[in-house]
Amino acid sequence: MKYSNYIILSILLLIAVIFKDSIHVSTNLLSLFASKNSIEKLNIADKLGYSKEMFIAVKGFDNTSKIKIKEIKQKLLKNKKIISITSNIVPSQEIKSFYKKNYPLMAKFNNEVQTKELVYSKLEELYKAQFTNIFYSSINKDDPLKLFNLNSINIPNIQNNGDLIALGSYGYLMKITTTVSPSDMAKASQLYDEVKYILNEYDNVVAFAPFFYTVENSKKIKDDVKWIIILSTLFLLIIYYLLIKNLRLLSHTIVTLASSMLFSILISTFVYQEFNILSLAFGMSITAVSIDYLLHYYFHNFYQNSEKIDKSVMYGYLTTTVAFGIFTFIPIAIIAQISFFAVISLSFAYIIFTFIFPYLDIPQYVENETSLKSNNKIPAYIFFISSIFLLIYSYFNITLDTNIRHLDYQNTKLMALEKLFKQSNDIKMYPVIVHAKTKEELIKNLHIINKEQVSSFSLASFIQDKRTCLKKKEILENYNFKNLNNIINIQANAIGFRDSYFKNSYSFIDKNINCEIYDLKIFQSYGLSIYNDTKNYYTIALIKDTKNIDNFDFATNINIKQIFTKVANEMYKNLLIYSIIVISIIFILLFLSVKKRYIYALNYILFPISITLAGLTTIGSVNIMHIFSLIILIAIGIDYGIYMSNSKKLSNTILAIKYSLLSTFSAFGVLIFSSITALNSIGIVISFGIASIFILMKGMK
């Protein structure tokens, strides 16, 4: 039995090696914070190419800049991950053909009867203008009477300098459609490197794409977490050695914690398809908390007596795991993942420390004589009242941060580039997803939005809905263009126009005009893609005001800021509900554990929470990870409250808690140095809390 600890670790390592290809840790923070519904919306937007665009700008409008933009375009077009590049305002050949074929349907048509006198008058005016008007423009032989009028369609977010697209006053711009989405790490990294390689040859060229965040942030997060784990491990090893001072016991402790972490990683990555690296980092820190069990056992010589269960440790373990267990069901991925990891890790460690360690010949702790007498300690009710006042202060002054992106690594360089590309747009247009069962219904829905917001831009800017199209087709078919052509040619000859000058007038009206919807892919260069699954067709419309878009059951707002704000509010609501449940259960379990010393034990929860929350409220806004960390603090505090309230040897309990606090600080304190706000927030809260618990131990009676 004395080697069972090492055998367990060996078995776990063997399992890890066998299933190494199945162990996947994600760096995608979106999956942690966005709801399933929000992710589905963004996935559809991704398939429509909304997040697959890349922008490259060359500074200046001189000839050198023109040459650069053309050279870069030619090099990028060789890349198979690039679908199309738009660098000028000239429509593609496909769009020109579309305009030519559908012009009669797209343009407004004056279907008034054109009499001989009216035709003569209009043609005479055109004839005289050739000789008298200094601003004379050529005659449109196809539509000399100007019966058709097509308003120009303004493509939003596109400015120009000559024939080339411009990025405000910065320089020339290229809009690139790629096959790469931000969630595809492998392709994103590959294209990122390929684009950077090309652009390194040129000065004053900047590029931005949403997937740049995926590549750069992922690398930063991995490096950050790696150093945090290394630092935390080093600190813990040093502290464990200084605390335990017995190499054999130290070896068993490290093996147990390593086994606990490895077991939790195997189970968590099996249960969660997208187990995140942040959940892993935080979960591993929580594992260090389990040394509480060992320290309490060791300093009370549990391994030398005949007891099989220490009730204080058991109550502490059960209360903590119940709290985390409830949070595994919360619809917030990061909290659910961390909680699940914690339950598995703490349970594994508790079982090993409780049922395996008694067989490992753990040396007896020889206690030193210590005096705990102090006349300067403060009564428990003073701490209780102070905590209530601090909580009231926090309630009236707290500001919640609803921007989930603040929890990610703040890539200031990329954020500045994103701002540069966005600020050049004078007219702010926001994307919405529009869906329908059929293409015809999709176009109809787009026209409904277009009536509500006249300046919207979508496929409806080019294609009429079927009902309008059929009505227009009927008008054109019933109009006698052949007779009109005859009248025009007779009157033109009478005025003095060359014979047969207007012989082709209105011959562009195709009698076989078709209202069927053709290939819509030709509008991809304008950012108007279409995607369909087994249920619906989807496309994107750009609108100025998204306030009333929820009134349409076929439209979905995908403005990232608004989505994340809505998600954050839902997260706070869910966290509040689950927190109330957890805290209620904790208070009940606490009462059952300590009974008469309830206020004393309760202070180990209320005082750290009130101090930390008041500090956070005073410093700035409070985010979702701050609040979750407060729940972790409650779970830690309740253990110490139970230990202190039920202790038979207070000096040994205080010593165990002191060392445990030092261990916990080593595990969580290093998170303060993280540049990832989510981890930094956890480190700040736990550090505040540990300091508060230390004050209680020293100052409360």
C-alpha cells in the first residue's frame, strides 16, 4: 500500500499517453462567455463571410501606393485561402451582366402613353441641345425619352479615390474575402503567416482581420498560462518544502496533487469537447487548495490515530464540492468548466489524503509550545456588523462591466488597427442576419426591412421581391414598345436626325423577362453572401439602426458589442440565481456544522467577501470573473470557518490554516501578474480574500 500513490500516478500517466490525441484544450475565449444561441448566430454570420474578411491599406494616394496595392493584390490572389479581392469601385463583369439583363426591372418606369406630339417635343429638345448646350451630353439611343430611371446604389462603408477604394484619408484599401474563420486556428495561423510574409516586403502597409485576434491572442494566452503554471508550481514546491520539511511526505503530496490535476484534465477534456485553457489554469490553481486536507490531517496527527474520518475536514470538503457541484450546471461555460474541474480535483485529492495516506507511514507532527492568549482581539459581532456595512456600501456603489471582451487579453496593437479601419466609415452600418425558408421569401423579408429603413443595404437593393417583379413584368409586357420605336424613328427623321439613328430604341426590353432569382453569389464582393442549411436560407443586411430589429422574427442582430452586452446581462442574472442557491445551501451546511458558533464561522465568509467587494467597487467596475471568484472565496472561507469553530487544538488549526493560506496565495496570487483580465480578476479577488481571512485569524475572538 505504501507505493499506491505512485502506482496511481503511473496509471494516470499511461492513460494520458494512450489518449493524448483525444486531449484537446481550446484557446477560444468566445466559447467560454457567449451563450449557445449567440454562438449559433455568430457561426451563421461566419458562414456568410461576415468574420472572414481581411483588410489591407497602403498609406498615401501617390503612384507608388498604386503600384504597391496592385502588386500585393497579385501576390495574394495566388493564395487558395483567398476567395476574392476588391480594390476598385468598378463592378465585376458578372454584376455588369446582371445590370444589363435586369435593368428594365430594377429601374423606375414611366408607363404613360407617349403621343406623337410629346415624342416630337422631347426629340426636338435633344436635337437643339446638340448645337446650343455647352454642357451637352451624348444622347441615350436606347432610352431617348428617359422613360427608365435607375437610382445609383450606394455601397456602404466604401469610399474611393479615383477608381480605387480608399480608407478615408489614410490611403488605398483592399477588401479581401477569405475562407478562414476566427474559430479555425490552424488555417488562421497559416494565412496570418503567409500574409505577414508578403507584407513584410513593403513599408507603410497595415492589415487587419478578425482572425488576427485568434492567432495573436491565442499565442499570448498560451505563453501567459504557461508562465503562470511554471511560477505557481515553483512557488508551491518551495512553500511545500518549507512547510512540510519531510522529503518523503513532500514527495507524496506533490504526487497526489499531480495525480489530482491529471485525473481532472482527463475527465474534463473527455466530458467537454471545448475545454478551455483558462479553465485549466484556474482549475489547477484550485487543486492547490486541496492541500488544506493534508495540512489539517498532518498538524492534528490524524494519520496516527484510529479515526477514519475527520468531521471538520469532511464538512469542509462536502460544503465546497456541493457549491462547485451546483455551479457545474450554470449556463456559463467558463464557470461550469472550472467548477467541474474543481469537483473532480478536490474529490480525488480528498480521497487520497483521507484513505490512502494513512497507509503511507506519514511521520507524526511534533508541536511546539505556542501561546494564543491575546487581550487585543475584537469580538466576532464587530466583524459581522462591519461586514454588513461594507456590503451595503458595495451594493449602492457597484458598477458591473458588461463588456465581455474586457475579460480577454487586451491586444492594444490590433485594437488600434481595428479602430483605424472602422473609423474611416462616415456612415455607420450594422449587420443583421435575415433568414427564410426559400430564396423568394428571403428577398421579401429583405424588402420589408428596406421599407422600415430606406437606407439599408442588402440583396433587396438589387433584386425585387417576386410580387413586385411580376407586377412590373406585366406592365412592361403590356406596353407597346414596338409602336413607340416606330413613332420615335418617324419623328426623328422629321426633326433632322440621321436615318435609323434610333432604330434600336427600347429594343433592350426583353419580352422574356424572368422573375426567377438567379445566382446570388455575384454580390459577394459587396459583402452580400447567401448561405443555406436544411431549414433556412440566410443572408446579411446592413442597417443604420438596430433598435427595432427584434420586432422582425426573421431578423437577428449580430452587432458584437450588443450581443456581448446582452450575454453579459444574462450571465449576471444566471450567476445571481445560482449564487443565491449556493449561498443558501452553504449557510445551512455551516449551521449544521458549527451551530452555537455560527456568527464566528459566518465571519469567515462575510468579512472576506465584504472587504473584497468594497475594494473592487472603490477601484473600478466589477466583472463576471470577480463575482465568480467571490463564490470561490466563500467556498474557501467556509472550510476555515468550520475548522476554527470546531477545533480541539486551536494552535494546530491556526498553523494549518496559515500554511494553507500561504499555499492558496501561491496558487492564485501569481494570477495577478497575468495580462488576461479573466485570470487577473481571479488573482485580485483571492488575494484580497486571503488577506482578510488572515486578519480574522489574528484579530477575531
